[in-house]
Amino acid sequence: MGESVARVSNSSMKNLLVTMFVALLIVGCGKDDLPICPSCGERATIRMNPRVELAEVKTYYKCAKNHNFNKDGVLVDYVGRPLKKKPPAPAPETPRPKPRTLPKKVSSAPMNLSTSAVEGKPFTIPDLSLEMLWVKPGTFEMGSPSSEKDRDDDETPHMVTLTQGFYLGKHEVTQSQWEKMMGSNPSSFRGGDLPVETVPWMEVIAFCDKLTASERAAGRLPAGMAYQLPTETQWEYACRAGTKTSYSFGVGLTFRQANISIESSGRPTDVGKYPANAWGFHDMHGNVLEWCADWYGDYPSGAVRDPVGPADGSFRVLRGGSWYGAVRTARSAARTKRIPTYRDLFRGFRLSLRPPASK
């Protein structure tokens, strides 16, 4: 029995010693001795030991917010290995403002017509607000076939090739545009947007020469170019706008398509009131007859290139019919002639820009 008591006493003693050792550890490892978490600033609450297979990893700690870190203040993973530092996230890019898109403006100054860049680009003569459209070079049949019932004998059909493009006014020259350049208004029917009329060929040439000089002095006119009347060929080419019919609108013409015959309006109308043809030109049929640059003469019997009419003559050509004339006189191929000094309230003109030609 004495031996049993001794064994119990030894066992109790061992338990007591273990308990005291744990108590000493707890006292010696108080909360204040645990390191501070480098991530959140809280003191560690638990001392962690690495797994056996990771014996090279030192003791690490865990704070109340579950951050793992070692005594050197380095964040570690769940077994105590230092975490790889992630590169800082790039700062979000500040969106660049979209460039402001300005509305396209029609150029106030034509470029050199010999360059392809200008083809197809309209422009406006700034001081007159006069719009000019580009006409590309091409080939067409000028005149009218013998089968056309309203044709005249001077409309001999023949092929014409225009090797150079040219500019032509979108509208007939108005009274306000004439007055700004010439300082007067000779028209019988008054209105700023009405076509100028009662102007003889000679005075029209004076208008063109004065405008050419003014635009050249302003630096807006390419070298070798001049404002002038279109040739008869250029006029018909632009009037037809790719068509082969009697009118640019088809085989016939109505009062809704053009200011023709006294039955329509009994006077000129503002330019642009009626529909444009396929190339954008208004009033090529009707409103007022339009002077051309050519002397009147017989057509050639064969194909020609860039014709400018006879070298001299007694009459200048007019085209397009008028508000007073019969519908047939407004055909694309119809020709009218008058002496250069002739003036009446049915005749005006349309401006062209091209290399100078003999008058």
C-alpha cells in the first residue's frame, strides 16, 4: 500500500509541475509581448507554429482580423511563408476629352484646278455668297437627233470631249450679287434673289473681269484661272447632267420643274425655287436665258475636243429658255442668238470659273 501511495504522489507531482509550467508560459507570454500586425495595426492574439514539413518557416502570428505575419512584421501565408508583394494597381486613366468635331465648311477659296484634290469640292465666292459647283471632264453627244420633233436645223448632233473640268454657278447670278460688284441694278423685275436681267453680253463680261480682278487681289484665285461665261459646250454638258433626253428631267418639262412660258409665272422667280438637275444646277431650263461665251456658228459635223465656237461672228449664244418663252426653247439642245449689246428682261447669265479663253 505504501508503494501505491508513492506512485499517486509522483503522478500528482508531475501534473502539478506541468500546470505550473503552463501558467509560467502564459504569464511570460502576455498579450503585451505579442507583435503588432503590420497590416491593420492590431496586436497579435495567437502565436502560430508551422507544420512539421515546413520546419524552415519560423513561428508566425495571427491577429484578430486574421492577418498572418512574422515577428519581423512581414505578412505571411497560412503556414508562415512570406507573401509575394503585389505591384500597386495602376491608377485609373483619366479619360481624354473627345476632340471637338467642327462642322465642315465649304471652302471660300478654290484650289488649283489642275490637282485632283479640288475635283468634286464646291466653294462659295465669299463677298457675293455665290456657290460654284465642279463639273468633271467627260464626253457626250451635243445637239439633238433628227428624230426629235421640236429640234431646229442648227442642232447638228456631234460627239464632244471636254478634257478639263470647270466650275459653274449653282444658280443664275442674282440682282444682289450683281449690285455688290457693279454698284447698280439694271433689272426690270426687282428682287435681291431674282436673277439679274436686262444685261447685255458686253456688261456681263465687265462683271466677270471685275470679279476676277477682285478675287485675284484677295488671293483667292488660282493662277491661270478667270471668272467668265461658260462656253456653249460646257453649258449644254452641265444642263444635260448625263442625260440624252430633250430635257434634263426627261422627254418633257412641266411647270413644276421649271419657270417656263408666260403661263407659268409671268415673271422671273427667285433662283433655286425649282428642282436642280442631277448635277445640282438649278434653273438650267427657264427663268432667264443665259449668255454663253461663244460666237454663234454652225456645229462641226464630226467629233471635237474642247470647242470654243467660231473665232468671230455677229451674234453671241444664249441657252436655256426663259419665263416668257415656249417650252421647246428650254430644251437642253435649243440655241438662241443675239448681238452682244442686246438687252431685255428675259436674259441673264450664269458664272463659270476656268482658264481664260478667247472671247
